[in-house]
Amino acid sequence: MAPSAWAAGANTQTRLGGATAAMFPAYQATSLSSSELINPEELVKILQSPKGEKPLMIHVGSHVLYEQAHIPGSEYIGPASSESGLQQLRKRVGALPRNKFIVIYCGCCPWSHCPNVKPAGDALHAMGFTNVKVLYIPGNFGMDWVEKGYPVAKGE
């Protein structure tokens, strides 16, 4: 995908935040500690390794961006900046063991503006999950994953 097309989608997602921005301030992603994060290089190594547990990967951003490009095998649950997205997340993981390795990611916009990853991480921790990582995407998914040549799936 051309960087400009991805950026246009990301900007649309950011503008759509409107009403939820008051509930979930965009700066929250920056309050995550480094121990809660996983960088793209680390995640790719885990995904490509023949050994070890593979994480449940959950996309917590916009459906439009998920359709454009996402990590193969990841599941879309909806923006975690909305109560419906958080409900979908809770429903998806409710029956899982609390030590399940889970990676959540968004990539809608620069890290300091992401309204989705912090609420998703908080919800999982509140449910008792102990092995949750947030994929650190400093710019956006197109720039920090797609353009680096990491594996990508498109569509549903």
C-alpha cells in the first residue's frame, strides 16, 4: 500500500475519534511502561519461530485500517476507545486462561495519539490477564510494519 493511502486512512481514523476522545484521552498510550510493550522486530521473531507459544494477536483499531493491512492471524475486535470495542474484547478473551500470551495492536496514528491500546490493555489486566503485550508502533502500521517488509494480510 502506498504510504500516502495508509496515512489518509490513519488520518480518517484520528478524525473519527471525536466523541470517544473525552472518555479515552489520546495521550494514554505514552503512559504504558516499557515492560508492557513489544517491538515489531521481537514480535516477528516470535511469529516466525518454530518453537514457543504463539500469541493471540488482537487488532484494537479501525476496521477500515484492518482491511487495508494487518498482521496475519490477528483478529479484529473493534476500536478499544469505544465501549462496544471493549465489550467485544472481553467477550473474545473471557474463556481463555489468564496466562495466555496476548498481543494487542492498533497503528492508527502516532503512538502519542493512539486512543485504543491503553484501554484494551487496561481491560485485559482488569480481567486478570498476566501475559499481555502491546505492539509498539511509533508512527503508524503502514510505516512501522508494512513498509519494513513484515508479513501482512489484507481484507477480512
